[in-house]
Amino acid sequence: MSDTSISSDLDQTIAALQGGLTSIPPETAVAVIESWQQKLQGTDLADDLGQLKAALSGGSASASVSSLLSDLGEDTTETASSASGDVASKLQQLGQLLSQAGTSLM
């Protein structure tokens, strides 16, 4: 997958999160999660996304979703440190948004 494609996908995900968690329909959230799972197959992030998808699909308590979003935020921010250029800064931004989203549900 090219950096351009990843960058575009990151832009879309960031824009969705900036609109607020409640603005994202559950079906859309699950579709986005599945897309990222395929791209990140075999990584810890893909496993975390699978847990988040299961929590959203199963109607888990917000505390569970909050914890998963916070974990994803931390892992995404860590991943940003090994990325380069525009992708690194977008991963950093996405990590912060995920962490904030997790905190907002507490």
C-alpha cells in the first residue's frame, strides 16, 4: 500500500473522529475498523481494532469502548514514532484523537 493511499485513509479517519464519536453511525465505524484491520493484518493494532469492533457490535459498556480507544490511541502514537514524513504526523494526530475519544467516554 502506498503512502498516498495510507495518507488519504488517515485523513478520512481523522476527519470522522474530529466530527465527534456520536456523529459516526455504528455501521460506519465498523466498516472503517474492518478496513483498517485488513490493512494492518498481523499487527497488535489489528488485534486492538478487532476488540473494538466486537465491543461496538456487541453494545459493550462505554467504559470498555473507552479503554479500547485509549489503548488504540497509545499504540497509534507509538507507531507514529517509526513512520516518516506526512504519515508520521497524521498517525500522531490520529493517536491523540483516539486517546481523547477514549477519555471523553469515561
